[in-house]
Amino acid sequence: MTEKEISVYIHIPYCPAKCLYCDFLSFPLCSAPAVPAAYIKALTREIFLWGRKLESLDIRVSTLYIGGGTPTALSASELSEVLAACRRYLPLAEPEWTVEVNPGTLTPEKIEEMVKAGVNRASIGVQDLNEERLVLLGRQHNPAQAEEAFLVCRDAFPAVSVDVMAALPGQEPADLQETLAAVCGWGARHISVYGLAVAEGTPLFKLVKEDRVALPDEEAQLEMFTLTREYLLPRNYEHYEIASYTKGQHCRHNLTYWKNLPYAGIGLGAHSYWQKMRLANTRQMEVYLQSLAEDRLPVAECHNVSRREEMEDTIILGLRLRDGVSLSDFAGRFKRDLREVFAAEIKRLLELQLLECRDGFLRLTDKGLPLANTVFAEFISC
Ligand code: SF4
């Protein structure tokens, strides 16, 4: 990515219903604070404002990601409006263009709209292929719909990614392996495996607290992490980021985040990293609609990123990649050697064999991989 390129994320805060573990900013369609038509009107305005700003600076959009929520929870015509606004107002440079898709929400019309607009990647929330667990999690699809969604997307788009969840209630390592075997069997060329994080305030948090639902213990979680690698690596998937595996379909959009490069977040609660600032849009629907009705960007928080923070972010995000952080890229960006900037931290982590420095990269070792959060914490200054 050059200085004249940016990634854009667009947030669609609607879902057919709320999953029990979800703490994302999304509303069930039946009880959302604004109907999609009102939201899309404001969103289109925000897309326009960002597009004008990017064009004035001669910056092109190299990756575009429409996520949520569930973008495909919108009707075909609503989805088409969002896609059309992107095409009309954003300076697109033949971007990698992803839309998040949830099984059970796809129709031939929606697929057609996406293909017509230029969407070239689908990211499908499969999560699990055990029917009972899907119900327990409050997911709105069954295993057959997940497979069907994959097959339809595989025929429609050049790239398809599948999200799978680990450390789910009642899930054994063998269950996870079954899910992985199935999605490999479908021919998935990009698989992300995320461990469930039970966020406070969610219905699942309450169930776990009341001992009505049990989660796998730490040992089983570690076993699932190891099993994922041991299952996918011999099947020719490259483990290129802590949670991501691929056969030649690296997600360029996510690489922007992991390389700590600029992105614009458009939509309710969306975050941007732009001109050395971290910006957060309002999470209040009414404020969002009102700001855009007055032609103002709905930014609620703005934080100037210091040079030190930028260096910390660059190393923490970069260590998520299996390649790690390039010493020469870091030196080019900051005119400093990262081994000097973080000398004490790196020395400690090298001694613990959680990091290694080889071939011009600083990276997590196999031992450090499952302990990544502990490693990252070392680089955050108080
Ligand atoms: S589909 Fe995703 S965003 Fe929607 S409720 Fe479920 S977890 Fe949340």
C-alpha cells in the first residue's frame, strides 16, 4: 500500500437477531433504533463526505470491507443502495472488496447486486457446524445453510473466507476438528479461527456466571489452538496471522490493520486511523442521523497518536503476523531501530523464547503464539 492509498470499512449495524455472545454494535432488525432506509441515507452522506475528502487529497481506496452486523440482513435493494454509494462516491482503485455474509440471509438477488457492483470477496460467518451449539449461541442458521452459503459464494466470488469459532460452550477439540475438516472439504481457501471471548453484559456472560453454561477450560482452549495449526498446516494452509490461515488468498484489508496503516471507518460507531489520529464515530443512532443530516462527519472521539504510541501499535499489530515485524520497514517508517526502541522488552522476550529475531524480522515463536496477549502487553507503556 502506498501513501496515496487507504482502506475503507463500512458498518451495517443490523442483524436478523442478536447472538447471545455478541457485543458488537448491531441491532436486531425488528427493534433497531432506526429503519435501514434512514440509516442508509445517512451512511450514503458519510460515504460522500469521505469520498470528497479522499479525492481532494488524491487518495485511492485499495480495499473496501462492508461488515457489521450482517450486511446481508439488508434487503437486496437496500444492499444495492450501499454498494452504489460506494461506487459513486469513493475513489476506488480496483479494490479488494469484501462483504460479510451470514448463512440464511443470502438470496440470488443479493448475490447478483454484489457481483454487479464489483464485490470480489465474501467473508462467511459459519462459526460452528453443530446444530445444538448454533442454537445455544443464538445463531440464526443451521449447518446446511452454512454449507449452502459457502457454495453459492464460491461460485460467485473469486475469494471466500470462512470464520470459525473455537472455545465454544460444550465444544471439544474433536468438534472443532470436525468443523475444520468440513470447511476444508468445501474447498475454503481462507479460514479464520477465533476463540470465543465472553464479553460482560452479554446474555452468554450471565449464563456462564450462573453456571448454566460451561466453557472449555484453558487446557482445552490451548489444545484447540494447537489442533487448528496441526490440522491446517499439513493441508497446505499458510498460517499468516494468529487467527488466519490461507491458500493464497491473504486478506489485504486486514493486512492494513496489522501493518498499522491508515483506514477510514464509515458508519455507526466505526473507527478510523487517519493522519495520525484515531477517530471514533458516535455509537448513538440519533446523533449519527442528525450529524449527517447537517452534513457533519459524526465523529465522537478523536485521539492524536503520539510517535511512541505509533511505534507500539506497529509492533503489537505486526506481531500478529507470522512473518512478524520487518526491521527495515520499521526503520524506514520511524528512522529508528526497533531493537533499540524496545531493547529491554525484546531482550526479556527473546530470553523467554516467546520472540525470535531472524532474517530481518521480529516475530512470535511457536511457543509465543498462544501467549501472544502476554507478549503484546510487554510493549504497552503505562
Ligand atoms: S451475526 Fe455477528 S454481529 Fe450479528 S448478532 Fe451475531 S455475532 Fe453479533
